Amino acid sequence: MAKSNFDVKELLSKMTLQEKIGQLIQLNAVFFGQTTAEITGPAERWKLATKEVYNMGSVLNFHGAEEMKRIQDDYMAKNRHGIPLVFMMDVIHGYKTIFPIPLALGASFDPELVKECTRMAAKEASAAGVQLTFTPMVDYARDARWGRVLETCGEDPMLNGIMGAAQVEAFQGDDISDHNNLATCVKHFAAYGGAEAGRDYNTVEISERLLREYYLPAYKACIDAGTKMVMPSFNSLNGVPSVANKWLMNDVLRKEWGFDGVVISDYNAVGELVKHGIAADMKEAAKLALEGGCDIEMMSISYYEHIPALIEEGIITEEQIDASVLKVLEFKKELGLFEDPYHGADEEKAAALCLSPEHREIVRRAAEQCAVLLKNNGVLPFSKDIKTIALIGPFADNNQIRGFWACDGKDEDCVTIADGIKALLPDVKVIVERGCSEKIDELDKSGFKAAVKAAKKADAVVLCLGEFQKYAGEGNSRIDIGLTGVQQELANEVLAVNDNASVVLFNGRPLALVELDEKAPAILDMFFPGTEGGNAVARLLFGDANPCGKVTMSFPKAVGQCPIYYNHPMTGRPKTKPENEHQGYASSYIGCGNLPLYPFGHGLSYSNFVYESLELDTDTLMADGEINVKITVKNDSNVAGKEVVQLYMRDLVASTVRPIQSLIGFEKIDLAAGETKTVTFKVTEPMLRFYDANCNFISEPGEFTISTGHADNLLLTKSFVLK
Ligand code: GLC
């Protein structure tokens, strides 16, 4: 689309102060087009004369092109300058055709797959009127108690950054005014995932060194990929809530990283500065947020109510406001809204795209490739020449598998496991027995008897278990991350009568599954797979698809291990005894080992991948040199498959403690039955850098190791020295 030449500076010069401030306020769609004289914000937090709405700058939480156009037409007719609104939504893992949650997307280790899903979402959402999505969420997370791990790609900074940047590129394309593209907003800046005790919105106290090494890189990757907006996080960071945190928002984001786009608060996060106790009232909250560089205030109106007085009192200047307003108007111009306020939105186009067979195929394939085969004693894949299969558990015919942030996606659009298996194997008798609930407080076992009876007479059994989809996501933190309710007891009774059985899991976080792991012959984790979940499950269980996902967030043995993550330092007293033995005077637990049940990078396949060799072309790396690494992998099976070849590094001695392993590269490869392939990586000095005690980003000469193999036990290791 031709670049707009609309003169936003000339427009700005015609606007009154109140009109300018209005461009810095974002409200829910429900407030537009009201006929009452006054509107009231959530929980009576604020009131506003309805006519003032026609000064506001942007909208969130609307539904579909028709509503968007109605609001836009009404607004532009009543806004004195005819300035278009910009419409924003959370298109996190799909708009209407839903793909797996980001925690599963990361498990694919396939940025191209993530881009394909994102491109699909961009087309649907843009046609439905969305012009910016509050995506990617790249909060670094180590604590499975936190409900929003569902939205992250887990515990590795590099993987998080790669997947976040892939989403930015795929949503934005080359030109956000293109009708198939959306602008993006990276969130939640910063370190929201570091919430103390894994409790959402809780305090975050993290050293600058840890911030820079683990929590900040993924946001930076998205900014380098060109994201148009940044959303500060709700949490206080080292004592100051992000939206008012000058070090974070000005020193790091603006000065150090050079971000000159728009900053938008999270939902009422400016108002919450009063709750945090760092603002006495909304006027002070407005002042602090403005000083923190926040341009748009989402769902609070402190700017609208108090900026005129703050200017009058000389606390802020109108030039500061002009600068923010100009950024917002420039953003609308870049979207092409002054020429096309609809940004190409079209109900019929949206209806043709949403849930189309092509889009369903994309999300089904994604669900297959994001699934992680956690355990398999050989029972999978099931044989297709069975007569009867029993689907037992709360997810047997349950369509609540789209995940917490599913935008306009609906449960009723989702394919259940029962649907999927009936479609794949129309001649097989499918018995469905839910047996129990997936809800924490529902302990009724009256369904066990019928479930066990079904299991006894079935040729194969699928235990369809997991987490109620509202137990993960925003505001949903848990103190126990085991199977909820009586699901484990149901599994025990069913597994006792039929061992040709596999578990299929639906979950939004890593779960603690020690007992299930001991008793189940196989466990296939789908996370929340989205619209085509049931078809993906059927194809995976019966071998029409071969699992290839890898864990991106460690599955603890017990919630007491949280936070637990693979890239941890050694400590001065590492545990040396066997995992299940307590070791006094060592860093260990009584009653539980230190290791996760399933570590980062773990994931099985129906193929058998053998890591035959790891070779370095030199054992000495000069500062300006490189090491060429070759890893040879053989598919020693008769089943073609995909393997994520992972390259890990360890810095054996440094001026700050270093992780026992750090992922520095990965490549997903296809291997035909019996095929051998060699994957190459280059290791260079910048890949070895870390933040020292003074936050200098440096590498230090010394000995390093390079490792690869199955994540559970990196089989091949070589050493080299950095000179
Ligand atoms: C929510 C979330 C944020 C989302 C915003 C708008 O509270 O924290 O991720 O983008 O509000 O829905």
C-alpha cells in the first residue's frame, strides 16, 4: 500500500490540549456509541461524560469487523478532526482458528511453523478489524505455579527471543498498512514472569545481572525485529512498578535500546500505581507514568483528568504531551488509517478465512508438531486394527482445549479427542467415559465403575486428562501443579485393568506427574492445542503423525521444586548422590530429588534418533575466530521423523557463576527411516558472553564444553579453550 503522506504535525497544531490528551487514552469498545450522558469505568474506578469518548485515541476488546466499522464510523463523524481510532486485541495464539498456546508453540522449536500460524492469524484478525495485537508475550518464566507460563516459550532466553521475533516479523510483514498485516506490541516489559512465589502480579526483585542475562533478551529481540509498541508489566520491578520505572522505561528501553515507538500501559496499570502505594492519587499516578515514558493509558483516565493541571502547575510540559501524541498519530499514519480507517477489514473476507479448511489444516499440523511425547514404553503408536477403544477421563469428549487467550476462538469450534478418533477410525467402536471432573474441588468418583468397565473390554485405552483451561492464564496461579481432582485415582484404576493404554494431557503449564509417569505406559502432552486438537491427537496416537515436540519449561517432580530450570548454576554444594537419596549438607531436598521429571529439551519420537558423533574442527577459539561443530544423527528406525538437534555450551570457570548448560543453537531436521544426517553449527566468541558482577557483557578466556544428544542426558561432550 502506498505510504501515507498525511500531515500529522499540521493536525496536531489544530488540536486542543484535551483533544491531544484524548489520543493517549484507550478504552474498551463497550464505551463507544453509548447513549447515556455518562459512562462508568470498571468497578466504578472512574466516570466520564460520554461525549468525551469522541476524543479518545484507541479501542480494545471489540468483536469483529462489523462492530469495528460501526464504532469507527460513529467516532469519526463526531470527532472534531475526524481522526480514526486504532483497534487493538490480544491475538495470542490465533484469532478465530486457534493454534497451540505459546508454551506449546515453543516446543516445536520451529520458528517457520510459528510464522505460518502467525501469518494465518494475521489474515483472520486483520479482516476482522484488528490493527494491532498485544503480542508477542515473551516474559521469561521459571515457575510453573504462575498461570501465564501458558503464554511464554519457557525457560530459555534465546528460544523465547527467536519465537517472539518470529511472531513480530510474521504479524507485521514489511508494511503494517498492508491489509493482511497487523502491528505488534511486545509485552510485558519487564520480568513479569519473575513474580515471587509464582503468584500473578506479585512483586519482582531481580538483580540487574539476572535481568539482563535471562529476562530482558527476548524483549530486545522483538524490538530489534521492529515491534511497534511496548507494554510495561503490572509488577513492581526492584521496588518500582514497570510503568513508572524510569530506569527500565527510559534508561534501558529508550536510551540504551533506542526504542522510539509507542508505550502503552497494561489494563489500568497506571491506576494501579495507587494500589502499589507509590502514587497517593490518580494525579500523581499520571505524573509517574508520564515520567516513565508511558504514551497510552489503557483503561484508566488519569491522563485525561489530570494532565491539564500538571501542565498548569509546571510539573510536565505540553511539549511532552505533544511528543506522545505525535507518536500515536504517526502510528495511525503508518497503519494507513487516515486513508483507510477500516484497514481493509471486511466481514465477508473474515468469514471466508476463519475456520477455513486451509486454516484448520495449519493449526492441526501445528498441534501435531507442538505435542511432546513425554513417555512411551512402546505402546504408541496404537495399531489401527482394533475393534474398540475406550476414551476415559474429563477430556475424552471435552472441547475446552483452546487455552485461556483464544481471542474470538470458541470451544464449540474445537475438535474433541472423541471427534478426532471417530473421524480417523470410523469403523472402530469408541466408548466415552469421563469418569471424573478436571476441576479442583470436584471429587466425585461415581463415574469410576463405568470407566473401569469400559477399559476392561477395550482393545486400547486413552486416558484423557489434564488441567481445566481456566486454571492457567492470567490471574490463575496454583499452589499445587499435580493432576486436579481425582484424575490420578481414575488413571490408577483404569491402568490396573488395561496396559494397552496411553495418557493424553491438556495443560497450560508443566504439571507434576511423578505417579502418572510411574504407572502410565505412555504420556502425550498436547498442552492446549486449539481448534484441531482432537484430530491431531488421533493422528499422533495412531502414527499418522510422529511426535517431535520438546519441553521448553522443565516439568517438576513436585511443586516444591519451583522455580526449576535447566540453565541453573552449580552451587558450592552440588548434590552428588543418586536422585532419590537425600544428601545432607548439599543443595538437595528431603523426599525429592533436584532434577525435573522431564527436563528442558526432552521429547520422544516414534523414530529412534542416535547421536553418533560430535566433532569440533579445533579445540582453540580465538576472539575473532570460530569453531565449526558437526553433529551426526542417525534415524535408527523404520519411521521417518523430525528431531531437534540441540547444541549446549558450558563455561567451566568464570568471574560469576555460570549455568551448567546453556542452549546456544538448535536445528530441526527431517530424517527418513534409516537416514543419517550431519548438522553443523558455528561457535564464536560472542556466543560465550555473559554479564559479569558489574553487568559488563563480556566473555572470559578459559575452558568450555560443547554438548549434544537427548536432553535427559547429553551424551556427547567436547572441550575447547577460548584464548
Ligand atoms: C491484560 C493482560 C495483557 C493484555 C491486556 C489487554 O490484563 O495483562 O496481557 O494485553 O490486559 O487485554
